[in-house]
Amino acid sequence: MALLEVKHLGVGFHGADGEKDKTAVADVSFAVEAGEVLGVVGESGSGKSVTALSILGLLPYPKAFHTPESSVRFAGRELVGAAEEELRRVRGNEIAFIFQEPMSSLNPLHTIEKQIGETLTLHRHLTEKEAKKEVLRLLKMTGIKNARERMKAYPFELSGGQRQRVMIAMAIANHPKILIADEPTTALDVTIQAQIIDLLMNLRKKLDMAIIFISHDLRLVHKIADRIAVMKDGRIVEQGSRAKIFENPESDYTKKLINAHSDLKLHNNISDDVVLSVENAEVRFPIKKSFWGGIKQEIRAVDGVSFELRRGETLGIVGESGSGKTTLGTAVVNLIKSGGKFLVKDKENHIIKRESKSFRKTVQIVFQDPYNSLNPRMNIEQIVAEGLEVHCPRLSANEKRERVVKVLSEVGLETEVLNKYPHEFSGGQRQRIAIARALVLEPQILVLDEPTSALDVTIQAQIIDLLQKIQQKNMLSYIFISHDMKAVRVMSDRIAVMKDGKFVEIGNRDQIFEHPREEYTRRLINASI
């Protein structure tokens, strides 16, 4: 008998007054053996997370409900409809959960020691002294450096990779039989992703633990899963061994996920005109000041970086978190104080001063998280037209609306979105809106800061295809900042590899990927393949 058996699972959510009930998951069945890794893949809204939360009864009941035939049996015990006391014994003790975003899952007011220790005292009834010793052991086991000092840290004092390791330490604290990992590597750098995957696989062997690994990234699932279930619209459309899914997929949807980036082609329409020249760019952040306010210690986030960007060219900038990628991008757009020489030219090759109003029109930025960068109190027409209010005040209301409608059409959105608000859209649609907001001023340079990092692979492909078409049409120049080496390879003409605030290597795409000079570059590439 399998350790976990899910049979005919159905999940719905009661609608508001007058609205129909919404079905999120329908007739889902799978099993997990002891020590096995089951990969669950699919796009956002496919029902992956709802299925996982159903196992431990973590849905918002009574708004959520299960269909009568639903069954989730763990070690012979039925969990659907089980008493809360029974579910509490299973949660965190026998089945543990790693949530997608550790920053929102960890309590910002409590130290790491207190949060992990709480699990130990609650489930294993350890004393304060015993819990402290066990927390230290768990942090060391999950690869946290300077574990004794980190115990006293708060979540905001840790990097994304460190926070994810803390979540894993909490999850394995009680030696669970099953670990459910919901998108545990989504926003992490490729090298950190590889470290987290290696850590999970090592823990699996040490603890003889089964893992349900939920992801939209088939590449990651291919690395670790014994079996794979592919979900779409709340149903499993295909499941089988890793070899079967990747070598002989039956479902068209599975084939689409596997081939998401394969048909994207890179254009070569590049001018000789240099639109951006950067010499010895520097950004420093003070971390220690004297009593009188003088700077005693500082971090050089960007340290003497120089490059040129031609019209129609895409320069990809890659590197791990903390390498200075985003800081350099915001320095180019003049959003932070920076040193060095930044020379920008318009269509007629006239030099534009960074302090001028026309600079803001010429150089625009698309941020990583469109949900946080779009004003939730403004509708889409107001968001996209905001730049026109500042830079093109002489345009009439009708002319502004025409510009907004035109640019939204360019990014694949219809006029019915004008009066809607950001929360009414998917992640991919919000990113299209963010791109439209940048394009409405007809810029020459776009800084794209991780524009696809949190999107499903098929949505990533759509956004990349959209960006390439817009670039060809308008002869735009891009600075494409990302830790996703696959996306960088598809998008970029040249690639700069950044580490500790410096460019350690820069060259054309084929040179970087096929003949990298630096060990750091090779490590980034190997981690992504």
C-alpha cells in the first residue's frame, strides 16, 4: 500500500451571493510511495497548490469544500473530513509543507531560533535548551553558514536562499514521512536553485522521506522527480515516470510545456549607433556611520562597470543575488545616486542630459514584480497614461486615450481592460500592462529587470516573444537583467556576467555559452542546464 493515496479529489469554492460555485480541482488521483519524489507541474491556476493544501486540510473552509467522493489516505488514515485534532497531529509532524514565498511564511517579528524552536517544543516536547541545540543542528544540516550567529537573525536579515533553507529546516525538524514543497525555488538564482535541490535530495536520502515537488519549471522537475503528474484546469492530464513524460509525452499540453522556449528565434537587426555608453559606473551604500554621520564602512554594489549598448541590441546581464545587476539597472535609469559617466542619445543621436525631462522618456524600466509596481488604486488606463500626463501635457484626453489603446494593443490587450484594476489580471497580463506603461512614452532604451522570473514557462515564452516583436518594430535597445540563463540565451545578443559589483566576463551569446572563460560563468551555466 502506498504511503499517500489521493483518489477522485475534487475541490470547489462557494461563490458570492448569486454566483455559481467555482471548481478548482476535479477528479485528481495519484499515489506517493515512501522515499519517492513526485513532481506536480502545470501553469498558474492549474490546481497544483490547491491539491497540495487539500492533503493537510489547509484550505479556507467552509468557503472551500470537497466533493463527496474525495479521498486522501495517509498511512491508511483518511484525512478528508478528519477531526482538527487528528490533522494537527499529522501537520508538520508526519507531513510537512514548504510554502512558495518564505518571506511571507516566516514571522518578521521573531528570530529564526524562536520560529524553528516553536515547532520542536510543540511536536517533540523538547526543553528550551534541547530545542536550541536541535535548531543549531538543523541549520547546519540545511547548509546555513555561521549557523550559531544566524539563529539570532530575523527573516529580513537573510537572503532569499537562506530564508528558503530556514523553511526547510522548520519542515524537517520533526522528521516527516512526506515533504510537500510548493514552488520552493521560484525566485531564486540558478546556483541557489541547484543548492536547494541538492539539499532536498540529500535530506530525502538521510531521512528516507517522500517529496511532492510542485513547480511550473519542468527543467527542475526533470532533475529530481521519479514520477511526474501534469495538471491543467484542475485535472491531471498525464502522469507517469520521468522518462515516459519527457521522452514520450502523450498530451499536447505536456508537449507545449516541454517545448516552451524551443521555437523562439533571436533577431539580428542591430544598428552601429551607440545609444548608451556607461563608463566606470559606481554605486555605494553606507553600512556603518560614525557618531557625527561620516561614513566608516560602505558596500560597493556597482564597482567601476563600463559598457556600450547599440540601437536594436539586447545586452543580457546575469549573476547571482547581490551581484549588483538590479542596482546597475536602476543606476542606468537614474533612480539611485551613482557615480561614473552615463551618455544617452536620442533617435537623432543628440546627447540627452540625465537631469533632463526628456531622459525619463528615452530610458524606461520594467520592474520584476508587476503586482507591486502597479498602483492598485488606479485603473489600467490611468496607470498607462500616467507618463503622458507628465511628459505630454499638450495632448488632449482623446489623444492620450488613443495612445493608451494603441500601446495596449501592441502588448496583446484589448480596450475592455481600460477600466479594470491590477488585481483583476494574471501575472502575465500584469507584466504586459507594465511593458505598455513603459512603451507609451516611445522610449529608445528599456531596462528589463527580471521580467519573466515569476511567470510560468509558457507565459515566459509569450512575454519574450512579445518583447522581441516590439524590439524589431521600434528598433529598441534592451538591458535584460535575469538569473534565468535560458531566457537570457534566447533574448540576448551580448551577455555580461556580473559578480560582486563587477563585470567578470562580457561577450556575444555564443561565446559566453559555448566558450566561457570564467569558472563563475561556467557554474551559472551548468546550474541552469
